[in-house]
Amino acid sequence: MTTRLLKASPEAYAEGARLINAGEVVAFPTETVYGLGAHALNPDAVAKIFAAKGRPGDNPLIVHISRYEQIYGIISGDVPRQAELLAKEYWPGPMTMILPKGEKIPPCVTAGLDSVGVRLPASQAARDFISACAAPVAAPSANLSGKPSPTTAVHVLNDMNGRIPLIIDGGESDVGLESTVIDARSMPVRVLRPGGVTPQMIARVLGEVLVDGSVLRPLAKHETARSPGMKYKHYAPDGSLVIVKGTADAAAREINALYDNTEGSRCILAFEEHIPLYGERRVFSLGEDAQTASHRLFDALRQMDEMHINAIFSEAVPAEGLGLALMNRLGRAAAFHIIEV
Ligand code: TXA
Ligand code: MG
């Protein structure tokens, strides 16, 4: 199969919609990361997503919609009050809510669970594409299983070339990390995966919020994952990754010592203002704050693999606000190997 790349445009959405309604898989941009979409009510099309990604069949997909009212075809019963309040505040946006599954959604979408993840993305290109499909679109991130989520069309092409017929190119993803996944079936709601909609933002609307314990540490042997995605070994770069936590000076001293004592191809992930602390060593900049770091992280990790880096040393951020999502992804990429200084 040849994979075509089309710049986001009404013509590209129409061509994407034609393919989706013919049971094919199409990659499309969203504000978080690129998605690999199929018609959510067509089990044969959904099966092609799992095949293209190499994704285990017991990891459920998120169903994407282009307007709020579409949710009634996807969940069962009324929208619970807490979900309605969150939707009013943060949809369209980087938030996925887990709700009771409606009968029309085939079991392969939710990996047999009786719940379904729903998201109304903020990206105009994503909504225009879904709206052209005139159907809910099931989509995981558009990477091969075991790779970081794609934040550009080129990342998607690198992973999916020859596996899917079309990639809609909407430029760089704005947020750069996947959506916040919230179990919104009952109060208090629970964050299963942190993202652009932070626990503070949720608490501001609902008064309270739980954050799943697996967000900042590995699952213990006896624990079952509330979100199936949590139990899989997440993306880890080819090189070893160590996170160093502490004041800027102390962290830089430790990172420099680790770097100098390591053989081979090494690099450092650091915030722009700290770069002078690392002298002539190879540094990838995380930019100014958690927001720029989230935007750049997956691209930096892909570049490091291409460069065959064998050891990566990273600064940390406080696990607050968007920093929680950043430390979750960075922590999982490092298998939670964190040194405190
Ligand atoms: O930002 C995003 O969420 C992107 C874009 C494309 O929307 N999508 C994405 O999908 O990251 P994926 O499949 O890579 O991650 C979805 C996560 C997985 O960890 C999955 O286990 C969890 O959401 N999930 C989906 N449905 C669920 C359900 N019914 N119950 C619990 N967890 C669920
Ligand atoms: Mg994914």
C-alpha cells in the first residue's frame, strides 16, 4: 500500500472521510498527538487499527466526536452530571472521559470493557475531519506500538509508511502529550492518565479529584491497571534514561558527573536557562517550561533513537499542573529511574 500525505484542507478531509466510510484507516492531526482513525461503528475497520499499530487487542481505543451531541450515540444513558460539567468547561480539548458504553459501539473498540473513552478534540482540523466522516472516529495515537506518540506528520509517516493509505498533515501538535484520561462515571472522578487538562483544572470545576497511583510510579505486581494502557511497557528510548531531581545547580552537577562517567553516545535533556551549566556537553533543550517541554519531548526522544544515543540524562520538573503529565511520560520512558540530589 502507498501512503499518501495531504496537507489539512477541506479536500483532504473529504478524501479522508471517503476512506473512513470505505472501512480504511486514516491518520489525522489533533492538538495532543496524531490519531490513527477508523469508523468507530465498523469492527473490520477498527481491526485494521490494531493491525497497523501492532497494538494488543485488550487495549481499548478512544472514540472521537466533532460535536457534543454525538456523545449520545456512544455512551449508554444520560451524561452524568460531573461529566457534563467537565465537558462544558474543557471540551473541545485535550480531555478523554471514560463513561458507560452504549450498545452501538462494537466490543473491539473498548476491548470488551463496558466503558468507553470519548473525546471532543480542540483541533479544528480534527473536528472538520470527523465532521466530514459523519461518524464517530475510533483512534489511538498514530505510532507503532512501543514508539512515542507522533507529534508531526513525518513521525506518523516514519511509523506507518506502507501500512495506511492516508495521513492528513496538520503541522506540529500543539500540546504534544496525549489527552488527560478521566474515569468520569462516578464522583470523585479519577485521572487515569494526566494531560493538558490538569487535576487542578478538574478540581476547580468539581471541587475534588483523585489521581490514580500509577501516574508517578510503576504498577506493583499485585495491582490491576484501571486503564489497560497503563500495564503495558510504555515507550522507552533505545538508550537508558535517568531523571535527576533537585535544584538546578545540584542536578547539573550530578548530570555532568553521570555524563562524564558514561561511555559512548550520550545526551542531556535540560531547560533552556540551565544549558550554560552543561558546558560543551550535548544538550537537547526542553525550552522554558513544562509547556514547551511537553511540546518537544516526543520529538526529542525520536531524534535520540535516530542518533543511536545510548544514555540520556534529564532534568525534572515539579509534578504540578502540566508538569504532572510531563513527569508521567518522562518517568515511564525512564522506567521511573529517578535520582534525587
Ligand atoms: O490525546 C489522545 O488521547 C490521543 C489522540 C489521538 O486523541 N489518543 C491516544 O490514544 O492517546 P491511545 O490509544 O494511545 O491512548 C488511550 C489510553 C490508553 O491508555 C487506553 O488504555 C485508555 O486510554 N483507555 C481507552 N479506553 C478506556 C476505557 N474504556 N477504560 C479505561 N482506559 C481506557
Ligand atoms: Mg498511544
